[in-house]
Amino acid sequence: MAFIAETPPARAQGELKQAYAMVERSVAGATNTHLIRALSASPAAMQRLVRRWELTMWVGDVPRAERELAASLTSRLLGCSY
């Protein structure tokens, strides 16, 4: 199993602190997930991931419940726990 060093939001500084703030504004509580904290080594990657979430899950005419269902089904089919 791989290990990725994480910097928690409480210890973040500079660009990482700004990235965590952007994540919290976009998806409240997301900074508590390992998926987000694993990206703490690359604040730019963290911000890109959250921006993709915004574009795919919160923008557009398709109801959010349908988007969540499609995302869950895709994750299940691909064997992804996220």
C-alpha cells in the first residue's frame, strides 16, 4: 500500500492554505477527506480537482440527484470507493 504524506488544513500555509479555503467554499467539509488531503503536496492539482467537481456536479440543467446517481454507478462499475 502506498503512503502519501498529508498536510492537514490546520497546518497549511501559503498556496496550500488558499487551496484548502477554495475547497471549503466549494464543497463544505471536503477538506476532511483523504482524497483532498492526499493532494496537499500539489495545491494546484487540488484546485483543479475541485473545479472539475464544480463543473460536473453543480453546473447545468440536469438535476443533482441524477448526476450523483450517474457518478455512483460509474464508480461502482469501475470498482472505485470514491
